[in-house]
Amino acid sequence: MSRGTPANTVLVISDEHNPFQSSVYGHPVVRTPNMEQLAEDGTIFRNAYCPSPLCMPSRSAFFTGRRVHDIGVYNNCRIGLNTNLSNYGGVLSGQGVYTAYAGKVHVYDDPENLGFDALLVPGDIAYPGDTMFRRRPLSIRDQADRRAAAWGPKEGSLSRDEDIATRAVKWIQSVAPSIDRPWVLTISFVKPHFPHHVSQDYWSMYERGDLPAHGIDEETARHPYADDLRRHFQTTDFTEEQVRGHRRGYWACVSHIDRQIGRIVETLEKSRLGERTNVIYTADHGEMLGEFGMWWKGSLYEDSARIPCIAAGPDFTRGHTVETPVDLHDVRAALFASAGTPQPGGWLGSALQQIPNQDEKRIVFSEYHGHGTRSGAFMVRQGQWKLIHYSEGPDQLFDLESDPDELINRLEEESEIAKKLYRELHTICSPDEENSRAHRHELSQLEIIDRDFSNLPHTG
């Protein structure tokens, strides 16, 4: 553990990484030796969650230290957002910590307005972002056949990530050694986000993709919100070949991310910065990857809401495992703790360094108001229990200790536990009020789209 001396931090964020699709979280096939080494050198957080299983809401919450419903970033559309929000890059910089950012940003404002001292890779999501988020009636994505076919070897498919890693490596080599104060470098990769195209060498690492363990006949798969997401993306039309191809391509994308982590860690060691620099690996959300016939994200089921979280360096215990649920707010709080500076008052999260191994009382919260479902959903996790409250659907209670795959809804037989978690949920927000507010915001965005962007092709 840290002796109180401020440390640097390299934060590596991937996009759409389901942690169960990695060797460090127990997958028997996926090869992630650099993640394994990071876990061996530090601490693995086995139960980590995102603030929302969608890129821009999750990232914006992480950046600002606030809930998705508090900042009003409900979907991937940039229309009508509050850009007067402080974020960790600007706040840390104002506290005397040097902040640099390389890669995908995808938050409520343009990267150059976020207050980082250095942006190493220019460019981000174009305005207005994704416009295909109507929920009443539910919008259906077109070009589903193109998504279904978007896997396999493709030249240049990893070039953006490779450029991000190369620029970060050069910064560590040439700039970081001369900085005379704590610094935070965020490296944000695009993969393993779809399309699941990779270079031939990664594709050849895996002989054949498998099939999901659970299909659309499971009780969990028949939930109305699960059906909404399948209809929104038209994923029931995927053939077995396409399912296997996507899963093989996804594994290859994860191995690609793992190799970039190795490049970063190796550079730190060669630059003699490793002893005073923490490395944290995480993601913005997960990926259903065909479970229950569902793909991409947008669900509060484990494959979509869970994220990897591994941290090594002077502030973290070597070879340690934390079972207590954590989230991205705790990751961001760790940046402040390592730098020796306080988070702004009211910001969420307890630093990862301070999370006990087993805290049965700790609550983790996530929510979803984005595309592909008819209405909002809210999740609370405490100990082995996980409650999902749906604004327009039957609620679910899962015992993740005995039922990690979320196959059995225990809501009726464990009514007292459910009541306790409902009370916890209502200490965080009023689900009815926040759901209504999200729908009003969506309508205001759609009015602007219909007026000003009627000819814009749908994105996302």
C-alpha cells in the first residue's frame, strides 16, 4: 500500500469489455496474459460495475463524479446537454496534478473543453451523436444485416487503438520523466467494441468461436426489456455462423487490448516510472455477446453492466482480491487518492485503495435510460443480491452467489430482501421521477432532431 507519497496513475479504459471474457476473470479460452500479470502484481476487483451500460452516460458519470440521472446524460445523443460540468481532468489539473488524455472520450462535451493539460489524440464523436434512441414507440435499427456480418479479419481495423497506444508510449517516454509533480494519464481504447474486426494475427489466435451458454428460451431472456433490445437490434436474425464469428472476433479484440496494456506497462518499467506509478485497467461497460439472444449493451444483466477492474502499483496490494462491489466512481476516486488531492465535495466514490475485501453492506448502483428499451431501469447490488427495478416491466431479484448467470428470479420468495433493496434504491433516487424526467429530455432531443437533423443518417 502507499506510504502517503503521491503517485502517478495510468488509467487504461477499454470500450465494451465484458470481464468474463478474459483469462484473469476465469475464461478458459481467452488469452489475456498482461491482465493476468497486472492482477498478480496488484489487486483484482471481482465485482465492478459501470454507472450505466452505455458509452456516453457511463463515461460522463465517471468524468463528473455524479449519477447519470443527476447530470441528464441518458443516451448517446449530444443534443441539449449541460456542458457546464466539472470533470476529473480539469479538477485535478487545477489542483496541480498534470493530466493527459489519449483516445476515445465520448462524453457530454468536446475533449478540448474538459480541462486536460494535454490531449494526445485529437477527435471524438461528432455532433449530434446517435439519433436512433426513440423509446415510445421503440425505434428499430436498420442495417442489422451489416452488423451481423461485421466480424473477422480486416486490414486496418485496429489502427486507431494502435495509434492511441503509440502516442501514449511516446508521452511516457519523452514527457512523463520531466514532470515534477504527480500526473494522471488516461488511455482510452476503442476495442473490443463492435465491429469485431481484427488483424489476421489476432484472428488466428482462436480456432472457432463458441455459442452463448443461455439462449432466448430462458425465463430471464423472456423479460420485456430483453425482447425490446433484441427487436431494436434485430439480433434474433443472427445465424450460428455469425454468432460464432462475433464471439471469436470479440475474443481477438480482447487479446488486442491485452497486448496494448503490455506495451504500456513495459514502457513504464523501461522508463523507470513503474515504482511510483499505478496502472488501473477498466472499461466503460460490458457486452452481452449473445447471452439470452442479446448483443452489445443496454441491459443491467451482468454481462452488460459488469466491467473489469485491475489495479497495480505503489497504492495497491500485490496478489490481492477484493470481492466487495465497486464501480467507476471508485476508480475515479482512486486517481485523486493516488495524487494526494481531494475529490470535490459531493462527488461519488470511495478510492479503490480504501475498499475492504468483503463489505456486505456496500451498495453499488447502475441505471439505464438509453436506446433499445421502452423505459428506464435501475439496479442496486448489495452483497450477493442484485435487484433490477424496471419502470415498465416486472422487477427481478438475483442471488449472484448461487445463480451467477441470473437464471432464477427470486423476487417473490425473497420479498424481505427485495424490500430492503427497494429502500436502498429510493435513498439514491425516486425511480418514477427520474424515469419521467428522462422521457421528457428524450422528447426535447427528438423535437430538435426532427427540426434540424431530419436528413441525418442514423448512427450508433
